[in-house]
Amino acid sequence: EERLYDLIWKRAIASQMADAKLERTIATIAINDFKEKLVASGEVILFEGFLKVYIESSDDDDDESKDVLPPLNIGQKLVLDLMKARETFTKPPARYTEASLVKKLEEMGIGRPSTYAPTISTIIKREYVDKESREGKERKYKEITLKNKQVETVENKEIVGAEKNKLFPTNIGMVVNDFLLEHFDDIIDYSFTANVEKEFDDIAHGKKQWNKMIGNFYDGFHSKVEITHSLDRSEVKSGRELGVDPVSGKKVIVRLGRFGALAQIGESTDEEKPRYGKLKKDQFIDTITLEEALELFRLPRDVGEYESKVMNVAIGRFGPYIRHEDKFYSLTKEDDPFTVTEERCIEIINAKRKADAEKLIKAFEANPDVQILNGRWGPYIKVGSKNVKMPKDKTPDDITLEECLKLAELVPDKKPLKNAKGKTATKAKAATGAKKETVKKTTAKKATTAKTTVKKVAAKKADDTTTEVKAVKKTVTKKAVAKKAPAKKAVAKKK
């Protein structure tokens, strides 16, 4: 409360005081015989006025006091007190959030308010982009300080690259994008979409005939669709060749497979079956190196033995897992299959066994396939692959094996999936060359590689530094203005 009162009092008094007079100055500072020059820009206070009581930077987010220069004269000699140079890095363009992507679409005239949300949800649903948060990585940078004729170099650390709720392009999104650019470059052009929106408006206002507009578009578009229909899957570029495996001498290729991006040693035409390795989540077809791809073939790997049986770690369709005695145990998200230890694998196996033991309520020695298990909704009977509901008048303790088997007979066998017929029809259609795909334009953005730039500071003859100051001066009158809310600035911004 005291700080708030002090702020209100200062603003009120400042609004009644005389205007401040500032001189905008650009000072060029020469360093002895060096051709390099330093430039300082800011303001020199000629008359403090209301600034005597209240300075904007005292309650403002932008620290304007840093822009205030001391009074300077042309030809004045300056003595170096402190000079700092900090290593900086170029930043890649910011990734899109859903909000920033909508804003970009609006700026480019693409889509309508009613289509923004469905468009973004579609590219996420089709896994062209992932919406997620990612932790930043630690990076080192150098800071060089010149003081009292001494140059000191310090290495500091910073966290960079942290992202929150951003849209990241996936491998399938990049492949689809490249395919569209190759075969439908005029259709997915930004200006095409914006122009079509304008034509729709003209049709709505009766300035154009819809059938002519559709006809002009469809003739060229349909011919391109027919051409892409006739393409074989092998003709569609979905990967790239990285090099040769030093062990086998075979080609190393990265491409998009049925279940995602993968690395491949060898080709399908070779006598020996190719080996495959699934790309990690942060690896991309366009950027992965040969060394990184070969690292993926360390799996499956043996991590040790448990109960005199080998534990084998690999990556399957549903993620990384441990194989032990023909049983499978999933690794957690925190466990890296390439570095997980023998002790950690034993811990995961024992944890899974404990969970399974707690799930088992009753077993029948006469028929091991029949079990009473504890499920999400309470006890139930499992007979082979059938799950049978526990009768209300029975408990796991008093139900018999014969009763379990009779209840299982009343449960019909699992029916094939409803879309099985559809899948068969799809395969037959594909065999006749009538395969059809529908893809949408993605607006995912690739990050550019950051370049390192180190600022160099000349420290020679720091004690005999002679400076020449060339000042470009412009007098500015600064007024204090009373404002309604304390959260706003009380002083008019300089132009």
C-alpha cells in the first residue's frame, strides 16, 4: 500500500511540474588509431523538470534510464571504465502456436474464422504436426570484460530452446508437404488460397458465376490428380540416402514407413532382408546424419541376465520394451532403450510382476487358462481370451471352475472388426491401381540452424584512449501527463 501511494503521489506531482527538456544524441567514439568506432545513442537531460520527482523507468517494464547519456562535447576525451562483449547466437524463427498460426492465416488472407479451428485440428489429427512443450537445452557462451587494462574471459551457461504448446512438424508432415510442392505447387500456393477466397466473395455478391470459376479450377486440378493416382509408392520421394554402412557395405537410407520414419540398411532387392531402425522422436528425415542413423541399429541389444535368462531391449510398434523369457515389459517414457541399465530392467520386470500378482485374485490348478482377475470395475473371469462378467450372486471365493467354464460358453467369440470388409475392399482397389489419397496443405515451419557470432573488442592502449565525439543533437521537450490508472505510464513517450 505504501508503494502504491508513493507511486500515485509522484505521478500526481509530476503532472503539475514543468516539462523536461532532453537532447537526443548519437555519439561516435574513436579509439586511438583503430579504424573501428563505437556508437552510443541516447538522450542527454538539459532540464530535469518533472523528472526530478518521477522517472518512468522506476515503475515501467522498459528501463528507459539505460538510454540516458551524460553531457558530452565534440572532441571530448573519454576514459574507459568498463567494456563488455557477450557471445550471441542467431535465433531461428519462432515456432507457431495455434493462436500465432491463426494470426498468420488472417494476415495472408487464407481461410475464414469458421475454418481456422478445423484446419488446425485436422493437421494435428493427421499427425502432420505435434502440439507439445519441450524443455530447453543448456548452452555455453563467453563474456569478455575489459577493466583496468585487464581482459577477463568468463564462460557462462544459459537455457535455450524451451518451447511451450508449440506446433512441431513431423516426418510425415514434411513428406506430405514435399509431395504437394512437387505435384500441386500452384494449388498450395498461398496466393491461390487467398485469391479463391476473394472469388467466393464475388460469387456471393453475384459478380461471378460459380460454375465458370469451378470449371477453370477443376480442369487443371483433375489432370494432376489423375497423374498422381498412377504413381507407384516407390516413385514418391519419402526419404534420402545417407551413405554406406561400414560393416556390411550396404546403403543406409532413411524414409517414411508404414508406422513412421525409419532408417534402413540394405534394399528390398538384396538377397538378404534389410534391417530397420525406428527414428527417435526428435530425429527427422531431412536432418539426420549417417552416424545418428547407424546408432539406431544398436537395438535390439542384450543388457544382462536375470534369473539365468537374457534380457533383451528393443523398439517395437508400440514403443521400447524388454524381452525376458518370451514375455514383454514396456519401458517408461523416462527410460532410453539405448542407455537403460541391467538394474533398471530388473526393476521394471519386478514391478510388472508385482502389479500382475495384485491383479490375480484366484487361479485354478486344474485349468491355468481360467483366472479370476481384479479389473477396473471389479472382479471378472478370464477364460483364455474371453472376459466374462462375474455374476452378482457369486464371489471369487465361492465360484467354481465348472461355473466359470459354463459362463464362458455363453459368451460369443470375438467378431471380426466391422471395417475388415472395408479394408479388404481397399486392398483390392489398391491392386487395380485405383488407390486414392487426400492430403491437405501444412504450414509447419522448419527451424534454421543457429550460427555463432562472437563480438571482438579491441583492448589495446586502454590507458591512453583518446576519443572524438561527434554528436547529432536534437532538443526534445518532454511533458508529464496525469494518467487515470497507476498501471499506465504518466509521461508521454518521446517520438
